[in-house]
Amino acid sequence: MTGPVWLSGPVADWPTADRPIAWHVRLDDAAMDPLYRSAAILPEDRHDLATRPGAALRLRRRQLTRLLLARVSAMHPDTIAFTRSPLGAPQVIEPAGWHVSIAGRGAAALIGVSRRPIGVDLEEMLDAPLPDDAMTAREREGIANAAPLDWTACWVAKEAHAKRIGIASAIDPAAIDTRVLDADRWIAETTEGRSHCHLRQAGSLLLGVAVAA
């Protein structure tokens, strides 16, 4: 699949929905306030998120996910409906045929929407290699002496792929094998399938979007 359309911060011109979309935002950016006013927090959002850690940030991410889906599907934000998979991953009920993935680190968020399964992750640059028990034997040989960008890209690819296939809360990171494809893409693979993970650096963060390879 073609790589994602990358969006950043407040958006005025929304893209068409023929490619995956990855929207990187700062939830505490005052320039985002008009967008929050465009999509309400619904009672079902509070029921789902209000008791989870970091509930206030989770609710803001939900607002923006609702808004993004509304814009690309030409629906009213209040008609967007979510559920969760048996493993806890967010799923879209309305509009039918859409997929979402959401990642947050503090006030930073990355929201992915697509017509096909998608996984997103964002991480601060690592200052040490991943633990041995989080890597495959091939990864340990290939990136143990690499740069922080490669350590971080390996982890982002693992996380984004696990989200794309819907098992992020259950899979052992060492069961996901990754490798560099080119400057901005990694491959991540498990028995459930293979992803292309498209990467983009944003300050000290590395953003990743996994789509089917």
C-alpha cells in the first residue's frame, strides 16, 4: 500500500481518504482549540475512557479521532461510533469500513485512519539498545551497535505492526522481527503477516505508521 498522508497540528484543508492518514498533534497546543470545539466528548467516550490512566489526554485524543473520521467520511462527528476488540484495541463501528490506531506520549499524539487495518506508534528517541529479550536473534546482531535512530525505529516498527494486526496487548516483542527496508521504511513481520512501517522524525519523537506490506 502507498505510504500515509502525514498531517501535523491544526488542519484547515483535510485530505481525501484514498490513502492512510497519520495526524501528529500536540494536545496542549492552543491552536488546536477550535478543532476540539468541532467534536464533542460524548457520554460513551467518558464511559470508555474516564477511568483509564491519563483520562483527560485520552478524551482529547478521542475527540480528534472522531473529528478526523468525520472529515474524511463526510459524516457529522456525533455520528462516529467506536467499540473495542476483545484485546482492547479501538475499532470503528460508524462509519463502516474504517480502521483507526492511536498512540500517545504525554501531550504528543499520533492518530491513524485508513480503509484497511493500520497501526501507529510514537516514541522518544532511545538512548540505549532494546533489551535482548525484546529482540529477535537477527535484530540483536544487526542493531546492538547501531545508532539511537535505529534502536527507536526497531521498537516503533514492532509496536505499530502489533497494533495493525490487533494484538499489541498480547504479543511478545521478540516474536516480531524487523529490518530496514530503506531510509524511511522498515519491515515488521510475525506469523500473522507483514507490515511496511513508514517513519518520520518530529523533533525528539519518531513517528511510525504500519500498513500491510
